[in-house]
Amino acid sequence: MLNRSIAACFAAASLVAMPIQASEVEVLHWWTSGGEAKSVASLKSSLEKKGVAWKDFAVAGGGGENAMTVLKSRAVSGNPPTAAQIKGPDIQEWGELGFLASIDDVAKKNNWDGILPGVVSDVMKHKGKYVAAPVNVHRVNWLWGNPEVFRKAGASIPTTWDDFMVQAKKIQDAGFIALAHGGQAWQDNTVFEAVVLGVGGAEYYKKAFVDLDMGALNSSTTNDVFKVFGQLRQFVDTNAPGRDWNVATSMVINGEAAMQIMGDWAKGEFAVAGKNAGTDFICVAAPGTSDGFTFNVDSFAFFQQSDSGKQSAQKAMAEEILGTNFQEVFNLNKGSIPARLGMARTKFDTCAHDSMNAFVSTAQSGGLVPSFAHGMAVPGAVAGAITDVATNYFNSKTSPAEGKAQLVAAIKAAM
């Protein structure tokens, strides 16, 4: 759990950064790829126009794991950054430890309860008060495709996992890599999550991976999930281990590979490369998940500051994040959709329109579920246990039955 790891850091913490000016916000994040960096630059620019300087504290790698390690050291040394990229249950854990500052006055002034979906605003609050500001909503269960590769291979876009295996074999036989993938634990877990939703459906997903219901986890559906997940190994190239996600995306962009299963932050890489949705690349729900939406909300949490100038800078940042201009510019660059409701859609592409429509429809149907692979569904210890099982399974010859047994045991131990 977060509080255990922070407690452990107290004994060893030695990282103390130089104090920042009162007119600055020092912001810890892990957005370092092309599309991500462009998105961060838009927030930096917006704040500087308001007289608030931006001190960048970027920590690359690990899908945020490396950044969280650094954050714990900074926090326990008594010198936390002004704001940090934190999301999901971790916001509550940091709040319980007393590190977070209320920005409720900003939220009330700008009617955040009225402009944010409940599924988003609930996560941003600790004990009823806002302590974090959401920048976007990502749909994680996307499949990205290169239409030219599909054409050359005589393959079609798969809509079920059974069909995925058939089409992937055609693509492989035509001399292309079927599934562009980065062999990192969080990426393995991202694919695993898509399989969970596609094979089991939203109800199973919620029971097993949100409620952590042992009956659901021990069911035959979990065997089916691991069976399909294991079948994907054959379609990943041998150079995958250690590959960054954006490098895998570039393989699809460049026509080396046909598909990637990744959240819609991948779209930011297509945009940076000058590619257009519907012509240069295809975006569809991962197989079997067209009626589901695994959401990942990026957000910045604000840390307690004793200096009034820093507190004012925090509030300026919080207000800017939910402004319509920033929400539009940031999400156009990031590939995600705005966190706030009622935004104009004109500048967004067809992928974003599909995501916006799916977000609304799945919220009504029950298909909207938090991403367990990206820190939205379960406490950190449980999320880490699931990730470990998923990546160990994908990189071994473990049987589906063994995979299920390991998953159940790991979750029990982490709860």
C-alpha cells in the first residue's frame, strides 16, 4: 500500500530539492513522449500567460511508477512539489496521509460539480473536498491499426478475439508484425485488461477486477481470459522486451506492424507524425469491447504548501486546467477527450468523437469501468499484484489454470 511504502521511505529519504519561487508551480509528471510533451507544453504556456512560472519535474518510464518513487521521497523529506500527476485510489491514499491541499474554493467558484461527470469528480475529492483537478478522460481499450498493412495482408479489422487470431495469422504470414507491443509490465497489463473486458464483459470485469470478488476470479471465465491472453504471445516480435509504448506505436505508424492495443494517448503519437484518423490509421475498440469503456483519468493533485504565494499559484493552475481553452488544446495533443462536459467537438477527430459517444453510452449501459491497469480501480498493492501476474504469465509458458491460481493467490495476499 502507498502508506506502507511512504513509511518505509522516511528512514531513507534524502532527496531535498532547492526551494522554488512563490510564483512558480513545480509539477511532477511522467509525460515525456512526443504527444505527451506537447500536451504538457500547452499547460505550461497557459500558466505563464497568467504570470505563473512552470518548473518541470518530469520523471520518465514505468508508466508512472518511477515518478511515484521520486514523489514519495520528496514528500517524506518535507519538500513535496506544488502538484503531481496522481490518479484514482492513490489520490485518496495521499489524502488520508494528510499531504494534499484543498482547492475546493476554486472548484465551487467554477462549478466543477456541474461541469464534471460524477465518475470523474468523485475521484478528485477527498472527504468531500476537491484536492485534484482532472485534465482528461482516456479510453484504454483501443486497437490501433495501419490500414495499408491490412490491405497488403488481405486481412480485416478484428472485432472478436477469435477473429483477431485469424487476422493476425494472415498479417504474420504476409511478413508483417501482427501486434506491436512493448514488453514492459504495465504494457502487458494493459493488453491483459483489454482481454478481460473482451472475454468476460463489463459485469465480470467489475466483479473480478474492481470488487475483487473471489467467486468471479475463480470462475471458468478467468481461465478463458488467460487462454486468449496467452495466444497473443505468438503475434509479438522477439524484440519486444523493454520497448517503450511510443516506439511500438511508431511501428504501426511506419507500417512495420499492423496493430497495437493501447490507450488513446497513442493517438497523440499519430498526430505528431502528421497522420489522420480514418485514412492513415484506424481506431476501433479492442476485440469484444465495443460496448465497454475502460477509463483512465489523468489528474494533478495539489500538495500542502505553507507559502501563500505557492498556494495562489496552485489555485491558478487548478483553475486553468478546467478552462475550456486548455481542455481543448491539451486533449487535441494528448489524444484523449476533455474531462469537462459540454465542450465543442468541432476540432476533435473521429476517434475522439467515437470516444465521447462511447463514454456517454457506456455510462448509461453499465459498460463504463475504471482501468485496473492504470490505477483507477483498486488500491496500489492489488494493482501491483495483478500487474505482476499478468506480465509473468505473458512472458512464460504458464498454463491458463496456473495463471488463474497465481492471480487469485496474489490478490488475496495484497488485500
